[in-house]
Amino acid sequence: MEDRVLNAAPMEGVALRYGFFYGPGTWYWPDGAFSQHVGRGEVALAGEGRGVFSFIHVDDAAQATVAALTAPAGTYNVVDGEPTKIADWLPAYAQWVHAPPPPRLDTQEALKLLGEEGVYYQNELSGACNRKAVEVLGLRPRRLVWLG
């Protein structure tokens, strides 16, 4: 899809790669669905939890989207500046929403319960660099609220 956008001559294209949205009205907010799952103990850490997530607050994403309307052609990672391992952010998130610490699963147990994709996200996902969005779009992402 990005290839089509960026190579659709004679137009110039901009592709925005957003991180995981958080903020009011999102999955990752105290009244969001993820918080409900965490509160019920339904979200476990799989294996070592090496997967690195990049988040973006919805207000920061909106600002970057507006800036992209007049930006040079290209691809921009609209993410925060702190890609964080799930082993670090999930326990902090649970504490932030006043939920119990997430249970832990070994990799084999996690494969049975979460499937390959769930284990991949928690152990192989790599974060994204926002340098271009910061420099060109003026992105100034806030720090994840649950990391303090």
C-alpha cells in the first residue's frame, strides 16, 4: 500500500505509520477495553516479553496528521520517542489502571493460549524510530502516562 502511495506519479504521496493509539476514547485508556481485560487478569506476559511497542497519544497523532498535509513526500513513523518492551510497560499499565500485575506464561503455554501472533507481538515486535516525524512534521510526542 505504501509503495502504491509513494509511487503514484505524478502525485506526491505521504504515508503515516502510527503507533498504538492511546488517550481518551481509545483501547489503551482507563475506560478502554484493554484496561477491562487487564483488570480481569486476561492479559498475560508471554515468555520474556521482549517485544517492543511504540505508542502515540491521539492528540499527538492528530497534530502530525495535520502537519503531514503540507509535508514533503515520504514515510513517517508517528510514534512516541520511547519504544518500550511489553515486560516493562504492561506491569506499569496495570498499576496505572489499578489492576493486579499481569500473570506470566512460559512460551509454550503462551503459544497454546495466545497463538503464534500473540507470542510474536510480545517477544519479537520491534519499536519504531520517530526521528523523521520529529524533524519534518514537528512531532513532539508526550511520554506514556503510565510510565510516569
